[in-house]
Amino acid sequence: MTDLVVRRLLIDLETPFARHWCGGDAFRTALFNALSMSFPVGEQFFIDAVRNGFKALPAEKQAQFKAEVQGFVGQEATHRRIHALFNAHLEKQGLVNAWEPRARERLKLMEGQDARHWLAITAANEHFTAIFADWMLRNHAWLDGSEPRLKTMWLWHSAEESEHKSTAFDLYVALGGDHAWRIKWFRRVTFIFLTDTLRQTVFNLRQDGTLWKWGTWKSAAAYLFGKRGLVRQTWKPWREYLRRDFHPSQQESGLSQRWLEDNAGSYTLVGA
């Protein structure tokens, strides 16, 4: 089991920030904004999935998971709140979140479904966020030129995503979830997540008036497929989820621990 603590991030999210806050880069800003737009509804689903999965456990297993589930819920609830504040600034900038209402409609289809399906979806999404988080912590120079408070926000979120990446997966296994359904949901989530991310990023760029600028797509090519590119460096970690013997703990977590230790002044522990 993983010891998860809830942290309160010590940054100002009341003061507005620049439209192209990510180092002045339109594409990177649009992509990060798109991801943030998905977080409040997505993280509420993850919270509900883990809570429902925990309740479905036999009483003798609940003690094993209780502290970790509480930590997971606390961390995700904090992420949801922080990104809601961030997204409020995007709304004031005139950006429209088309991802969230589409996701809410899609999630209605999950009502009444077995808790293991909820957990399989959550575990798949947590794998995406964990490999993105590790890549982000390894390549944090992509955030250089951003306001320090926003760089801190994204790296803090990355560190905690890496920290709790096993919770939903372990609950799924504890409830008897099988490999076949884990992979079915992973493939579905991969398609939906990538499609929604691309749609909202393009929509953000269109609203921003930078969609058809050469510099936008030059930046996109470097960020996604360059030597330190996101797709280029996360393809192999993504594929490892397909292995029958895969477990999230097999993938890198050291950068998360190091960032949290080195940046302890950026947060306080809730309840400490």
C-alpha cells in the first residue's frame, strides 16, 4: 500500500495570468489548458470510482485500503479544486470548455455499472496521467518562461499523480477484475482521451486565433515528436500497460518523490 498525504498548494490562483501563459507558446498553452478543462469532471469520476470500489470490498480487505483511499480522494479533490480555479481564468479569457459537457454526457452511461468497470476506466486514465507526469517532471524545461506559480502548479500535480497511480489499479485487482476487461477499457480510454485532448486543443487554438499560424504547428511537432517529445518518450511506457504482469509500481516514481522533497516550501500538509 502507498502512503498518500493531502497537500495544500501555496500559490496564488486569484490573480489573472497571460493568455499564452506557457512561455508565450500558443500550442503548449492550448494543450495544457485542454487538459485542465478535463480535470474537474474527470477527477470527480475517479473519486467516485475509488470510493465505490472501496465500498464493494469485503470488510476484511477494507482495512488494507482505507488510508490509501482516503489519501487518494483527498489528493484528487484538491486537484479538482485547483484546476477549477485555473479554468475560471480561462473562461474569463473567452475560452469555451467543450470537453466537460461531452464527458458528463458520456459518463452518464456508466451509471449502475459494476464498480470494476469504473475502476478499470480510472486505472487506465491514471496510467495516462502517471506517464505524462513522469515525462513532465523529467522535461520540466518545457514550462520554462511560464509564471513560477503556474509551473509549480503543474509539477505539483504531476508529482501527486505519479504518487497515487496504483490505487485504482490495486482496487480493481482486489475486486477480481480480470486482464481482458482491463485491456478493453484501456484501449477505449486511449482512443477517447487522445481524441478529446486533440479536439479541445484545436478548439482552444481556433478560439485564440492561432490555429493556422506556422509557429503553432512547428511548436506542436517539436513538443509531441521531437527528441524530448511527449509522444516519442511516452510510447513505450504507454504500451507496458498491455502486459499481463503489468503493475503501475514498475514504472518510475523517483522524480515525483524528489520534486516533493525539493519543493516542500510550495505546500503544506493538510491535517499536519
